[in-house]
Amino acid sequence: APARDSHGPPRQGHGSSKAASLHWTGERAVSVLLLGLLPAAYLCPGPAVDYSLAAALTLHGHWGLGQVITDYVHGDVPVKVANAGLYVLSALTFAGLCYFNYQDVGICKAVAMLWSL
């Protein structure tokens, strides 16, 4: 059976191995970036860290849920519907986090406020 990732058509043969490797490397890079952003959010909170967290958390969640779709959703139409829903959810998540950063206290300060309870 052709290999399929959650964000594209079925792929044949060895041509997808480089793309899969790059995707895997990207996932690891975002995970390492998040490990660095967490202390940065505590040590030097600000808009740059807030928006970086919004982007990295959204991307990390998007890729994670994409793997859940790949593993558990089968059939062409359900996969297309699930992927469309995933893109809508990811876009709304990023927009919501950016709105929260711009209109409210921001992610860093909000987490600090929760910790102070």
C-alpha cells in the first residue's frame, strides 16, 4: 500500500523518504524550540516570546493531531474532512493566541498569573 501522510496524497516508492526525513527533523526542531521558549517565557517575557510561543505551540499541535488523523482516520473522504477540520482548528488556534497576545496580557504573563494563584 502506498505511504500516506495526513497532509498529502499517497506517495509511492522511495521518493517520500527525504520529505519524511525533513518533516521529522522539523518536528524535532520545533520541540527543541519549545524547550528553549519555556525558560525564555519565564526569564524574559514579552511580545516576541508570546508570538513565538503562539506559532510554535500551534505548529506542534497541528503536527501532533495530524499524526492522530493519519493513525485513526481511514478512507479518502473522512481523511479529507478531518484534514480540513485540522487546518481550520490550527488557524483558529493561532488566530486566538495572537488575539490574546495583542488584546490581553499575553501567554507569558497569563501563565505567570496562573502560577501566582
